[in-house]
Amino acid sequence: MIVDLSILNANLDKIEDFLKPIFDCPIIHMDIMDGKFVKELSFDERIVKRCSDFMPEAIIDCHLMVADPISLIEKYKDANADYITFHYEVGNIKETIDLIHSYGIKAGLSINPGTDVKVLEPYLKDIDMVLVMSVWPGRGGQSYIESSTDKLKFLKEYKDKHNLNYLINVDGGINMNTYEYVKPYADLAVVGSAITKASDYKEAYYSYQKLFM
């Protein structure tokens, strides 16, 4: 399992300075919020582009917590996104997956805690990543929702049974106490404030990387 580092709570005005001590970070998670799908607003494609320019070897993983992902995909393509993940709950799923793929970008599909994981079955053969929200999106400081583990287990067993290739990612409440719930099933785990708010975030980042191995 690999740390998918969320920069949401990093100093975005000086994001290059933040990333420099962890320049070999393999993947960066971009939390894009539009104030509609969730109440909160976050950064846009300009921050994504700055990160991709500064760390061209890193995988840029854009999580669109937005009401209309189709209208934004081209912007994040131009910002050099490698993965674009959108939410099942917004609909137009096949059309959105196909549009993402048409730009040569890997497509991900995310579900909220209240959504049954089995609704994803018709799309699992077509997508490159599944992102299980283990907290409610857009709300900070939440604890890991333990029912998320069953979703991850289902996705792992389905993937193995059907010989599929999607990555399994999990987002929310992952820390030193909860990572064991997800490690047997997930390929990636989003970690944000547990690293970015640490007194020594570089040490925290590498501690999590070592822990997840």
C-alpha cells in the first residue's frame, strides 16, 4: 500500500517549498471541491499545474468532489492530471469515464459512505481506480467509518475473481491507528492532515510510507 498524499491542508501559496523535502513522493492527491457537491471550496487547476510542473515524475491524482465533473475534465487534462476521479452520486457515469479516457487520462470512480459498493459493479471493468470515501467528503476532522473496510474487501475479492486491474484507494480518517483496517485490501490510502499538520511533516510522510509497505 502506498501513501496518496493529500495537499489540501498544506501551505498552497508556497506549495513548491512544501513539496521540496519530499520530492520523491510518488503520488499527490488533489482534493477539488466546488461548493456544490460539497459545501466547501478548495483549490483549482492552477495548484494542480504548479504541482505537476514542480514534480513531473509524480502521479497527479485529481479527486473531483464536484457536481459537474464533465465541465472540468479538460481543465485538469491541461494541468497534467494522470488520474481523474469523480463521484458515482453525480450520475452520467459512462459518459464521464469515456471522456476522461478520450484525453488519455486514467478514470476513477468514488462512492460516499452512504452508497452501496455494489452499485459500482457495472463499471469496474472500465475504470482504473475505485476511491472509497471512509469519511463524508468535504468535512474535516472525521473518524474512519469502519463499514468502509467491508467495501474494500468486496472490491479486492471482486477484482481478484474477475481478473480486473483497477486500483483500490481509500480516503478519510487514515492514521497510525486505522491503517491496519485498510492495508489488506487497498493499493493506496489517502493521508492528509496527519502528515501535513505534523510538526515535522517530512518525518511523518516517510513514517507513513514505511508503515504502509
